[in-house]
Amino acid sequence: MPRMNRVATPLVLALVVPILLGGCVLYDPPPPTGTPGASTSAPELTPVPGGSTGASPAPVSPPTQTDTEWGRIWDALPPGFPLPPDAVLTETREGPASASLAVGAAGQPTASFMESALIGAGFSIESTEGPMEDGSTTINAVGPNPACQVQVRVRPLSGVTNVVVLYGAGCPFE
């Protein structure tokens, strides 16, 4: 029996001590904001493309611009630029872009969505090239002002679709 206690004691301590220490997590609440006794306002919501929060968006300062083989582009997209609902920003290996996105939908449905969304946002489709052998499609669009040129490249990859947007420097950034 004494031999069993010598073996059991370290085993019990090895199991019980971490559980006891794990329960001793210190909670450091964030410092209070606002004035004591004042009511707190609702949190500010992050705008979602195509969505509406009912609040006026904060003023956006224009990003920088870059010269590409295609032409001069904004280095970001303006708020409200039409994008697929599940689009996630990614890095592109194709060189400078206003945005590179990963989309969960297949290539052709994504290209069709982008054409319709651009038309809905006031752009005219100048040309659609594709689908090419690799399944990619290039959409060239122009805004209400002919100086506003946009190119959207839609390319299916394994499991996702890459969407690269070149938003011309002649387009407004609002």
C-alpha cells in the first residue's frame, strides 16, 4: 500500500495542480470609457459593401496611386465599390492592384456577378474577354465619366476564385 501512495500522490498532484492554477486566471477589465453616470452610445458599426447602417460614413482620405502597364490606378477601392458578398482581401502576385480578393464561388458565376454589380453601380461594360483556357475572364468597364476605367480579372484557382481589380485613377474616390 505505501508504494501505491508514492505513485498516486505525484499523479494526483500532476492532474489537480494545473486544474487549480487554470482556475486562477486574473481578469483585468478594460478601463471605463466616457463620463461616469453618462449613458453609453451604441458601438459604431463597420460598413459592409452593399449594406447600409443608416449612419453617414466617415470621410475617407484617398489612397496613393500607382502606375501599372494597364494605366494609373488607385491603390485601394473606394467604399461601396461592388464586391462579391464573401470576398476576402488577399495578396496578389500579379503586380500592383487596387484590390486582390479570394471568393468562394466558381469563376463564371463570380464574373457574371461582377458584370451585373458594375452595371448596377453605374458602369458600362466595354468588353468581356473569356472565359479563357484557364477559366479566367477579364471585364473592362467605364464609369459615367469616360476617364473612369476599371478592369476586373476573375481567375478560378483550386477551391477559390481570385478577383483582381484595377480601379483607374480617373475614377472618383468617394
